[in-house]
Amino acid sequence: NLRFTGWHRYKASNSISLIYAGTPLVEEQHTQDLISWLPIGRALVRDKRIPIEQLNTLLIPRTGLDAVLNSLVSIFGPYAQDPPFYAKIQNFETSESYDYSITQLKDWNGWTFTRSIHFFQDGPVFIIDNATSKRNQSAKINWHFNPDYQLNQNEIEMAGGDVNFLLVGQDKGSITQLRKENELLVEYESPQTGELRLLTIILPGHLRNATFLEQTENKISLEVNGTVTDYEIYH
């Protein structure tokens, strides 16, 4: 949850705040400024508005009057800043070998966004993002990576690092990067079909050079050094 609209008002962003392995690998990009004339315990701005572009989540176009006003002002960017107040937890299960969660934002300016996370102990992590709309529009997923990462086509790698990432999107989807001083911003943009599908794979340790083979409704297949492993996932 994230403060968007003022004092103690929270909204559901369906974002991943932090992915950490010895050091932050992916994290929200916001700064917190102190109010210099207040005591240290009160100097932090508790309810700072954080633009949704700085999160690791879905970006959708503005609509209606919001889009008209923003086109006139051109200050706050093209993405909607009004996610629903609540997200639905469709499923959440843990076990000794496999944890997973499924969360959903429904009817956000006509979009429904479902994010499932599948965490295999001592194995990969799969983040499956699906978003749909009745309008023929594109949408984006933002990932804010540690600046030591490099993007090579759909692979995000860190020299000497133990964890790599793979992005697997749709046909005619695009992956772009913007390097800043304190981050590598990687954006996935879907085609203008009103549907976004993105599989983000986290590959730790001995799996960091794995290649993606196939995704079906019930499994994801990876290959490492000629060995194929099928990971069964719940949905």
C-alpha cells in the first residue's frame, strides 16, 4: 500500500517494494527529505506523494478529464495516479519447497491487473503479470534495478553478481532502459491490444545462466547446461 491522496489515505499499488539478496537488487525509487527545522523524530515527511512511475508495478494511461487536464498542464506525466484503495488477495500459500501469492487490482480505469509470485526454495522466482482492458491501449511494467545491472536484450545481469533476471514478454512487446545515477530503469511496454503479459524470472546462484524454454498454464520450463527442468505452478 502507498499513500497517494493525502493524510493517512492508502491505495493498493500491487507493487513489489524490494528484492534483496545481500544488497538491494530491485527497489522503489523515492527520496525522503527532512524538514530541517523540526526535531529528528518528526522531520520525515510521513505522507509524501510518490508517483507511480517510481514503483515496480503497472503503468496505465490517464483517462477522461484527468487525461485532458494533464495534456494541458504536461507536468505530472502520462500515467494514471489513482489505483484502487483495495487489492484482492486471491491466494497465498507457503510450504517447505514452494511459496506463491496471487493479488489483483480490479477495474482500475477499465484495467484489471493480476500479479502472481512463485518462489521455489533454492530455485527460481517467477513473477507473472497479466493486465487486460477493453480498450486497445498499451500498458507498462516498470522495474527499478540496482545501477550495477546491465540490460542485454531481455537479460538483466550484474558483473560478479549472484542473481540475474529474465524478462519474457509478448510478441511485439518492447523492453527499453533508462540509466540514471542511482538506478537502471527497465520498462516493458505491451502492444496496443489492451492486454499485457510479462513473465519476470529471478535466477539465483547456479541458475543465473538459465534460459527460458516454455510457459504454459501449469508450468514453466528452464534449461541450464543442457538440463531441462519443469517447474509446476499454481494459479
